Amino acid sequence: MITEERIYKALQQVMDPEIPVLSVLELGMITKVAVSPDEQVLIEMIPTFAACPAIHFIKDSIKNTLEKELGRPVNVAVNKTETWNSNRLSAEARRN
């Protein structure tokens, strides 16, 4: 069974390539995790800045990590309505 808890646990493994000690969760890059009744998975994310050169790499890393963990296709979309700022950092990220 696919649960949001399982997805969040897997996302902890996806590190930012430019700050490899922080995951996409710790950076606050994930804006939505959704699992439909038929277990379709949608992840929405935001880049840490608009022209982020690593956005495709990060998107692919999220997709590949989750598909390996869940054993099914995952849709990862870039949320263009929200912008990232340092307030999105987790408490753990702030300590690092």
C-alpha cells in the first residue's frame, strides 16, 4: 500500500545536488504529495530559485527514488505558483 508516510520517508533520501547534506524535504522544496484512490502518485515541488540549473536533475531524482521505492510510476511536477524562500527550511536544515 502506498501511503504519504512512505513517500515522505523516501523523499528524505533525495538530496539537493548543490547542498548534498540537505534533502528536498529539509529545503522545503516539496509543496504537495498526493495519492489517489487507485494509488497514482503526484509530487509537486518548487526550485530554490527561478533559474535553478539543477531542477531537472532534482525532479528526475525524486521520480527515480519514488518509483524504485513504490514500484509504480510517479508524476513529479514543478509548481510555478509558489516561490521558495528561506522560511521553508526545516528546523534540521537551519541547524546545518
